[in-house]
Amino acid sequence: MASWDCYCALCGGPPWVMLRPEVGSADPEALLLRRARIAKKKRRLAGEPDVHESDDENNARAKELWEEKEISEAEEKRSYDPELITPGNIEWLRMCHCLGLGPKARVYLSPPGYYGDYGVFCIRPNAEDLANLDPNLPGGPRRGFLDVDCYTKRNTFACFPFHTTCYEILARAIFGNPDTTRIDKYAMYMAMQQIQVASGSRQHLGLDYGEIGGMDRTWSSVPGEEYSVHDPRLRPDISRTIQAMLSPQMFAQPSCLPDLSPKVHNDPFTTLPYDIIVMVTPYLSVQDIFSLLQASLPINKLTNSPNFWQWMIRVHILTWFPEIEDLFTSSEALGNDPDFKRVFLWLFSVTKPEFGMKGPFIGIANRRRIWNAIQPLALLYLDKIPGPTPLQEH
Ligand SMILES: [Zn+2]
């Protein structure tokens, strides 16, 4: 039977890094050809007309080069750019755990483990882990060492594997901080199971993991999708990088816009108070908010204030990108009297996870992708917790 892979329940990425993801040739010509192919696909995805060289020309040149330098064609077409993916920025994929259901319907958080093929997660604690095992972990002569089926109800030991980092991102989405000990494991297991059963998938949870093509029968390191495996952990140095990218006029206030109010004859949103708009914005997607601003001039005018856009940055960016908080506390960072709508749009644009992405925000874009993917799980989990929701605490 051919082997298959199971993926992180939270990010959809590979829960191990022994052989994969793969990186391609670092030969300068091979890199040029790789990037030309990615740029071409990126233009095609953006719907731009292709006026550059044809696929045939690029392919012919690539084949020649691969033959001449003995570079594997198959590996080049199923590997990442070696300058974007390094051992250091995929190390986080190595750290995995799972939530499993043990005897007497008790849910445990496993010690570290790795994916071992054929749908099995291998729990392999080290000496230090053995001293701190979850009391709900099944017993036995080698307690702590288990091979558990992923994404199946076939036996009572079924589990949901995930990266440690992704579990911390999930905790942040629920509690506003990455303390995973606050997660009610039973409620989380039940929420995961409900989503998996609804999706019918036996390889992942079935969340919307974004536009990534890696989750094949076995993991495919798709060129151009480097962001999908890049380290999403906090980057304390990132606000210095951002400050180096900014110019004094970047977020300057726009000149006055024409008053279009006389053209509005009937808008049902006219009577909506500002406070209500502010209260609902955390529950709307950014795309929905911009659609609303475009559809309603009164709301557009009502929200045309620094306070509103600072609020938008707080609820739609700082939640998953907390390390840039100091950009907003330092008076010089964004220039004098910045236009916060521009600041919001810039931050939202540079961190967008998209095909062919590179540069300093690639890991942040992966975090944003994971954050978006886990929102339905976080909400379902909160539904299963009695009393005030943790989200209401902050
Ligand atoms: Zn993950």
C-alpha cells in the first residue's frame, strides 16, 4: 500500500521535517529559471496578460541546464527556493504534539512526537518529558510511548496532530496570549472532532488553510508556496525592519476629498451609530468592512477618523502581529500625524500570504494564514466552554 501523509490540524503543514520539505538547486542559473517560472505563474494568477517569454522557451532552457549540471528535474519542480527556505526557518515544523482521546474518554496533550506514515503519529518523549506526562495519557509498560492513528474514529486512541507553534497561535486567538495550558483539552478535542467529521478528511481537519497546494497524498513542496512552511513564530526584530522600510511621506494625510453627500438620497446605514459600527468590526472580515465602506458613504465618513483606523489595526492586525505594538507607541516611527487608514492598508498588504511571496514578512504571512484558518475552531471551542468566554476577558 502506498504511503500517505497527515497534516497539522491547525496549519495544514507537514508535521515533521526529516526528508521534506525539500529545497531546490542553489545553482544561480537554476535559481533564475525557477524564479522566472514563479513570476510567470504569479502573473497568470493575477490575471495579467503574459507578454514575456513562452513556457516552451523557459522549459527548454531549464531542461538543458538540468541535464548539463545533473540537477533532478523532478526535485526542481517539487522543491522550495533555497534562499527562502533554510534549515533554520523550517526547524519549527519539527516540534509536534497531538491531542488524543484515551481510555474513559479522557483527552491528553501528548509529549513530542512525529508523523510516522500511514496515518500514524508516533509519540516519543525524552527523559525530561517522561517526568511531566499528562495524567490522561494511556498507561502500559512503556507509558508515554504510543503510536496513534490520526484523524480517525477507528479506535479510542485517535488523535489530532499539530505543531507546537500552531497550538500557541491557537491559544493566542482564544485568550490573547500563547499560554496553551489554559486550553480545555476535552473541549478542544471535541471541537476538532466535530470539524473533522463534517469535512470527512482523513489527512487534516478540513479548515480553510488558504491557497496552498502542498497537502497532496504526500506533502508536495510547491515552488512559490514557501510561505506555507516558513517559521511563523514571533519576530521581536521585525518592527526595526519595518522602521527601516518607512519613508517620511509614506503615511501622510491625503488632500481633501470632494464632498459626495448631496448625491446620497437613501442609505439605510445613515442611522447606525458610530459605537455600533466599532462594536461589529471585530466580527466582520476586512474584505466585508471595505465592501461596507464602499457601499455606504455615511459609514465611510463616520469611520474616516484616526481613532477608527487605530481600532481596526488593533482588532484586525495586532491580534496576530503583536510585535509591532511599539510602532504605535513611538511617536516618530510612523511620522507626524500619520493617516492610520494608510498604515492599516500597508500592513495588511505586505503581510498578505500569497503565491511567490518573499521578503521580511514571509513568516508573518504564514502566521496570518494560520490565524485565519483556526478562527472557526476557536469559535467552536468557545461555544463548548461554559460561562463567560475567555475572549471577553481582555
Ligand atoms: Zn501547524
